[in-house]
Amino acid sequence: MTQILQADDIEVLTHFYKKLSDSLIQNGLLKPESCLIRLLQVKSNVRLRIIQSSVISKYLIDNKILKNIEKQGYINQTQYDVENYAITAKGVYFHECLNNILNEYMLIDFIDNKWFDFVDSRKPLSEKEKVILFSMITTRAFSQNSAIDLKMSDLVLDNWKEILEESFNFLSHYGIVTKVKSSDLFNLNVNERIISHLIRHTDLIPKKTKGIYVAFGKQKYYLNVSDTGVINEDKLVYLLRLIFNEIQNFTIINEIIKFCKNISYSKAFMVFDLHQHIFNSPKYDDIIEKVIRETLFG
């Protein structure tokens, strides 16, 4: 806020801001809040589309004014067209501060809440998230070599869908999942395979699991509970407590153990490369059984 613009400069900058605001409104995106904050909330492709639709031709602006507000960083030439200009984040911020729409404290609060606050980590798992995590525990997707890989064949993805369905049915039968229905998860009308849709839209799980759930690129996902084959039991206990939380029905402990072991030995070879998947062995059976009992009795 150190630069002082002349009245004509401010009038032109206001015109740029109005074009941006109108574009947000036309796309149903502007609530009673600042344009800058709203643009920080949307995805990058949406933000680019909004900015591109709010450009102004340089031929419609006095050249002296254009050069002055460009020099101060309030507008820039668009990426693909040197004849058009768009308002910058600095320009939006300047205008909104000038008109008491935004100030530095409001902006810092927004950044704090969105990127520095750990509130998401304190939110409980959704029932869909419980199904996904339980499926990964039952198959022992415990490393990068034992991960859900959405780029695998249709047959592998179909097997993952079956695992998710069986896990859902188990959790539903024992009252762990009560609100979400099978059709909510598996009968969606989407333009991608159901398993891909379910797993890819899991942005909050890493935060809710303290980073144990890992999306490590190229559409691969695993639970970071092992280090060179050694299971971190505390992490596994933590995940299971997130899934089963306040359950008091201790009679299902043996059923959970049996279900996890059955899925591991009947399904893992269908979704993992068994030359690299090391977690199907009595050694890990004993660890998982111990962890499940500790979880529900702990």
C-alpha cells in the first residue's frame, strides 16, 4: 500500500477489478467476500479461467495510465496475448484495501486458517474414509511397493472395488458405518472408474491421519506404517481407533481379525506384485492381531 495512484489510475484499476468481480459472479463463485480470498479458494484451472475472462484490451486504456499501473504491478499482460491485460493479485489487494473490503489482518487470518491451522486433522473420519482406510489395512497396503495403484489394469481395479465393497459390508454389518449406503459409494454416475473416483477424492485423509495415509504421486496411495518391513504398531493402532473409535462391542474382535486375514490372503495377490509385497506372512498376522486387540481393549 505504499504507491499512490492518481484518480484516473484508480478509475482504470477499478474497471479491471469490476471485470474480475463480474466474472466471479457470472460463474457463481463470489460470495459476500473479497475477490482475492475467493480466488485463493478455487482450483488453479478455475482461477485461470476467471482471470482470462476478465481481461481488458490495451487499446481501450490511455497508454500513460496503462504503463503507470503496470509499472506498479497492479496489472500484467496475459500469458497468451500481449494485447490484453489482467489485474494482478497485488492490484486486487490494493483495490480491496482502498475500499475497505480487505486488510492485511483479514488476509493473514485467511492464510492462517487455510494453510497453517490443523483443524482438519481434528475432524473425524467420514464413513467413506473409514471404508477406504479399512480396505487398505485388510490388504496390508503398508508401503510404496504395496500400494493402491490406479494406473493398473482394469482387472486390478475391479479387484480393489470388490475389496472396498466387502470392507463396506463388514463395517456396515457391525454398525461402524451407518449413514452412507453402498449405492453412495459404488453406484455413482461418474466419468471414471468407481475405484479411481473414490480414492482420488481423499484430500483430507492425510491430514486426518497425521500423514499416515500417503498419496505419493502417479495415482499411488499407501499407509506409511512400516519402515523397511518393520510395522509401527502405534501408527496402526491410531488408524484402527480412528475407524472404530467408541465401539464397545468386544465380541467382534475375532471377526475383525478373521476378516483382515481373509482379505489379505485371498485378495492381496490380485492387487499387488507378490514379489514385492512382503506383508502376507504369519509374522505380520501376529502383529496385526496384537494391534487389533490392543486397539479395542486399549
